[in-house]
Amino acid sequence: MNINFSKLTAAGNDFVLIDNRENVVENEDYQTLAKKLCDRKYSIGADGLILLEKSASKDFKMKYFNSDGSHASMCGNGGRSIAKFAYDLDIVDLKMVFETDAGVISAEILMSDEDRVKLDLYDPKDLVKDIKIVIDEREFNVDFVNSGVPHAVIFIDDDIRDIDVVKYGRIVRYHKTFAPDGVNVNFVKIIDNNTLIVRTYERGVEDETLACGTGITASGIISVLRSFVKSPVNIIAKGGDRLSVSLRNFNGKVDNVVLEGPAYISFRGRVEI
């Protein structure tokens, strides 16, 4: 069977998106299909598969699967991508509300630039600071927060270009502290009181990606809570794209979290499944 798809890119994170409102993909095939379509050598290639489905109460529902077939409850760059995808399908206006497996979020396509999207995200939860992890006699101070999915945040004093993100990220990702589900790992460099550079090792992709929306959000949240920066925070991703995280911090309680960044359609096509 051949189905239509769109390929979208959001700050270097790339996704295959399918309009599944008419159940062209059966539920039991999601994980297998994600691994097949995200293969960069034998298929379309992407960091993840996103399906747009019907919702009983919201504009639509988002289902997300990593390139290894694992399910994730939310993806920040994926959330901006599906908002752009739904807008392109003419099923929503500039503003929309949709379901994810982590909860309900709202999004807005910016009128001034339809390739930039704002997401109003969930309040972060499960904050844990100052987790000590030793790797090769090097001690890392790790902060943990769930910004829709679990993230570890590590601040780097040295040149962030020199950090071995794959080596250290993989070890932290599978560390017993974060068992059994593991964690995404973000390495953060403070540039000034409003700017960060973030590099992320993503579980499910099992590699460094050019950007991670929830990771950038988590890094912004922790940086504000530690008083390293002030909101709104400008964040430079590995791929060079600039995103923005704004939030309200009231005595350590964070809410009103907004992620803004690029999302655009790179191409459309048909694929056999």
C-alpha cells in the first residue's frame, strides 16, 4: 500500500509525518513503521515518525515514535512540526490545541513568519538537582527535570565543541540513576545572561541530534532556576538554529513555559508500507 507523507525539519530535528485521521496506518504497525521509514539508508530517513490522528475534544492528536521504534510521550520539535503540518493540511488556523501522550498543549503559527511556531508547554515536574555521576574519574553534576519527557542537564565550563556528547551522553542515558527508562542528556554552555548553547544526546535516536525541543526547554528551565540566565532565554542548537524558551519562575515554581523555533516542510511524497 502507498501512503502520502510529509518530511518536516525543526531546528535540524527531522520527522516523517503522516495524516492518520482515516487510520491508513493500523495501530499495531506504528513501531515497525517508525523503524522502517526513519532508516536513512533504505527509506526516507528521520529522527522520528509522527502521526496526526483524530481527537474527540481537541483539534487533533499527536502520536510520536523515535527512529528505533520506541514510543515517546512528547517531542518539542515534533510538536512544532505537527502544528505546521496541521496548518498545511488546512485543518487548523494559526492557533490550535492538540493532544499528546504527555497531555494537552497549544501551538501558534506566527503570522509574521509561518515557518516559526510557538508551543505552550506543560509545567515541568520531578525536578532533582545536584546528582553526582562519575565517568572515567570525571565528576558530572547533573540536574534532572521532566519537560514532557525526562531530561538530564549538565553545565560545561570548557569549550562545548570539545565535549564527547555521544560517549558521555550514552553513559548518562543508561546510568542506573535513571533506570529503567533512561534519560535524554543535554550539555549546556552559558554564553551570557540570556543565551545558551545546548547539545543533546537523545534516547530512542541513540545519538546526538542537531536539536531537541524538550531538551532545549529543560536546559532553559534549569538555567533560569539556577539564576544563570533570565527569561526569555535564547538557545543555540547544535545545527545552528536559534530557539527561544520563556517561562515564569515564582520562588522555584515554574509555569507558563513557551518554546519558539523554526519548523518547515522540506518535501512531500508517497511511500510504500
